[in-house]
Amino acid sequence: QAALLFEKLYPPEGESKRDCPLTGSFGPCTARSVTLFQEKNGISPATGVVGELTMRKLNEKYSK
């Protein structure tokens, strides 16, 4: 969620931080934001699930 917040993808459009608090839990708001992250980074299909390609991209951008 923190990486998605940094990317300005969390909370997803139409939702507020009150609707989608940063909890560390993977719920519907996080899934929608992951889909947006995947679309932004050319990961296809954009499923909203953090698979190998999505994790690789997150690590590339944020694990230093």
C-alpha cells in the first residue's frame, strides 16, 4: 500500500483514505490500486494480483 500511495495510485480514484485506510491488509482497494500499477507499468494482464512480474517491478522501484 505504501508503494501504491507513493505512486499516487492509493487510494484508487473515487475512494478516500477513510474508505481505504493503510492497514497492510490486501483488500478490494489494494487490488484496484495494484491493477492501476500494473497498467501504468505495462504489466499484462492487469489482474490486481501481485504475481511475479508485479513483485519484480515493485522491488525494482522500491527495494534499495
